[in-house]
Amino acid sequence: MALAGLLLFGFLVFLFSPSSNAVSTVAQHSQHPLSPPTTPFQKAPSGKRPPPPVVHYHMNNLTTTPDPVSNQENVLILTPLSRFYQGYWDNLLALSYPHSLISLGFITPKTREGNAATAALQAAIAQTQNGPEDKRFASISILRQDFDPPISSQDEAERHKKENQKARRSAMSRARNSLLFTTIGPYTSWVLWLDADIVESRPSLIQDLTAYDKPVIVPNCFQRYKNEKGQWDVRPYDYNSWQDSQTAADLAKKMAADDILMEGYGDIATYRTLMAKTADTSEGRDEKSIIPLDGVGGTALLVKAEVHRDGAMFPPFAFYHLMETEGFAKMARRLGWSCWGLPNYFVSFRTSTMSTETAKLLTNVLQVYHYNE
């Protein structure tokens, strides 16, 4: 009887215990930064395919804290990329946040420029991922857009033309949403949206922003350029981070449902308080100064992943007369999340390559009204 009982126990253990291969497969997928698992299930030597694993993710255990390094929190850096700049990649490599906790995601357009950008990006990735281990990233995904861009040129002057803004920003929203929904994983704690033109930030950028423990936070973005005297200077670049005004609210009431309010154009005086215009550029400025925002820009935008999981995305349509990153801020606020800005903490957009005459024209076009109560 004892022998029979032992054999029965052994049979039951064999019958109900998963195979070592299945266990390792589950562990491998559950630890991977991306979800759902995309590795195809291989057939067993017998020709039969084993049952696919069931993976459990305990989302309540996911943290977003002011000390993400100690808590091993995964950061997903997402970049819509139409041109590849080596300065952008070098700036990424210089980030002091552990690269083993960073996943990268890119989306590139199906254009000649997009093809060149993708090729250059892949070359940079190959060099990095085959280099020193401490410089390698946890995972990297590259998407190609499944729709045509609304404007053929990515030149600054063309991109900022008022008549191009609605179509351009709608396409940007679609690209951002495709990238976000495809790459966010069950272990993603933070999402950092970083423009492909950002070539200068502190190595501690991620730690600096997460330290505030805010759902949505954005630094100020400036650009280096040559002024009329031929001297290097800096100017505000991202005008999409702002505090709303009654004037803008009144303008919105008179608009058609599909019309959008845009910042940076002299014939639309919203009198919003623009974070770009409140910056203190002095040496002794308070870089930790923080203000609440109603709209945010996307040049360097840090978002707690749960904000996106709650449904905050980038509307490619007029949402309360806002689109893309400004529409995202409105959506996040409607979901109960707050948005914040750091007016005296800067990241730098790539150096302007425009001629002095074109730069002067663009500055006149982007005549910004600054409203103070």
C-alpha cells in the first residue's frame, strides 16, 4: 500500500506540474519589458505545440516613486523621429539612469527622409547594443508609420506655418498614439516623451523630473541660434506649456467644434501665461521652481504610465479646441490628473540651421502674447 501511494503521488505531481520549459517560458515573458509577448511558440520535437503560457501581472505592485533608481522602476523613452541627429543619440547615451531600466521606442515616417533616419538609427542602435553592457538599453522598438505625413518637408519654417498646424499635429498625435499603445509594457512605470531634436539635457534628467513625483511634468525648452549680430544666443522654443486665460476660454466659446486654439501666432491672442516666457535665465535662478499647467509641450514630457493606462492619449482631433500634447494635458486633467512645469529647468533643442533672415521672419511669425493677471 505504501508503494502504491508513493507511485500515485508521483503520478499526480508529474500530471499537474508544468514542464521546466513552460516555466522558463513564462518567466522569460513575464520579465520582458514589452507586452504582450511577441515570441512565436515553437513546436516540440514531437511535432505538437505545447500550450501557450498564461502570464500574471500584478499591477498593484508597480510603483512610481521619487526614487525610481532604488525601486528599480522601468522607464520607456518614446520618440517620433523623422530625422536622426547624432546629438540626440549621444544625449541619450549620456543619461545616468541605469540603461538596464530604460526601453526605447521610435516611430518613423514612410518617406525618403524617414528611410534615411531609420537607417542611421539602426546603425547607432547596433553600435550601442553590441558595446559596453552598461550602455545597452533593456529593449528597443522601431515602428514605421502606416499613413503618409501631411507635409513633405521637415524644415523648421515649413513646420511652423500656421496653415500646416492642424494637419501636422493630427498626424503627430496618431504617431504618438501608435507608438505608445504598441510599446508600453506591464512593468513600465514612467513614460518620457523626448523629441528627436533634443540634443542637450542633464544626464540626471530622468531622476530630476521623477523627484517631483508628479503625474505629468515638463521642463522648459530653449534653442541656441545666431542673433542679428551673428552672436550665439538662446530663445524659447516650446510654446505649448501654458496656464489658461479667460480670453482663451472666451475665444473657444465662439469657435466651431473642429477649430483649435494655437499658441505662438500673433493673430490669435489668447493671453495665456506661457511657461517659455516666464523663465529666469540668470545664473542664480531657482531651477526647482514649479508651476501648475493647463497645457503641456512634448519636447521633454514625463508622464506616469498609469496616466496613459487610465486613457490619457494624444487626440488627433479637436478636443476642447486642443490637439496633440495640449489636448493630452486637457484629457489628463479631465481624468483627475494634474500637470506641472519647471520654468527654470532647461533642455535644449538642436541648434537652428536657418539663415538669420529666416530666423528673424520666424520670430516675427511666432509673436507671442504674454498674459499676466
